[in-house]
Amino acid sequence: MHQKTISGGTAHELAPDMRKALASDRAARAAWEDLTPLARNEWVCWVTFVKKEETRKEHVERMIGQLKDGKRRPCCWIGCIHRKDKPISPSVRAVLDRRSKK
């Protein structure tokens, strides 16, 4: 059986664990493909930005559930700081500065 390509984001490629989770859930995958590339990018960044493997697994599970619940972007996420096509906004810069001082 030929698996269709699952779309990635603008600055991030889709990670293998995310691809596997989306491929195994038809409803979540349909919601994923309905997102804009920028929204997909934020999900990828949100999942891959964490440091601990257990947190990453939780993020993948939450992503699948939230996509199926109609969420289009990760809740409470400052946004992808890896995009090269626009500068980091002042509000995001302030959050990053506060985080780096901890």
C-alpha cells in the first residue's frame, strides 16, 4: 500500500515520530493537511523544541488529540523562533529573554 506524503512546515520538516502518529490516525491527518504550512510549522516546532523524550511523546499525543478537537495551532506557544523569513516579534523576544535569565 502506497502511503501519501504528509505535509511538513515552512522551516521544519515533519519529524518521524510525528509522521508515524499522523499516519496512524486518519482524522488527525485530515486535520493536519487542512492546516496552513505556517500552522503545521508551529506544531512541528512545538513538538521538537522540548528536551525530554517523555515530554516529546506527550506533545505528540496532545497534538493528535488537539488536531482532532479542531485546534489549528498549539495553545500557549510563543511561535516558531526558527523561521528565517521574518524577524522575531518584540513580544516573542521578551519571552525568550525572560526564559534565558532563568
